[in-house]
Amino acid sequence: MNNELKYNIYELQQFIQKTYSDIKTACDIAIYQENNSKYLISLGFLNKSYITYLEAKRFYRENEELASVEFDNFFDVYDKLEHELKQVISREDKNPSLLHSRLSQFQQKVENINDLIKVMQNAR
């Protein structure tokens, strides 16, 4: 594997991890916190995750050698999770069970990507 590909894999992984961290924080706040400002705080983390998501998607599309169903699935599941989180925030939903389910699906996709990246990095 050439150094440029290794670098691109590393960069995309960093974008994905940052996106995951911020949207997980946003969801955890919306699901578990019990204060009046939780939706506003959650929205802030959602905005941060969306900025990184857009950068990850742009980087992915510009680097065709990274093309993989796992990455495509990550972006699709993020879109569904983001939509559900926006619904919870806009309705101030007190029972976000679907959001919890979407977050679990998203976490699985991130794990799948981490596994794929390990395989890609070990390929010679």
C-alpha cells in the first residue's frame, strides 16, 4: 500500500471518528440529560458533527481509491440518525426510543468501518 493511500485512510478515519464523537454526544445529551437546555446543547453538538460529516463526505468523494460499501453505509446511516435527532430536538421528544435505536445502528457502522480500515492498513 502506498503512503498516499495510507494517509487518505488515516484522514478519513479521523473525520469519521470526530463525526461519531460529536453526534454520539448530541444523542446522549438528548436521550439522557434531564435539564431544560438539553435540546440546545444537543443541537450545538449536532452542528459540529454535521460540519465534520460534510468534510468527511467531500474527502471520501475526492479520493476514489477509498470507495467501499462500508463508507457509503456510514454516510447513509448518519443521514438517518441526523434526521431523527433533529426530530427529537424540534419536538422536544421526551421518549426518544427511535433515536436510541438509530444511534445503535450508527455505532455498528462505525465499528464496521474501523474493522475495514484495519484490513486496508494491513493489506500489502
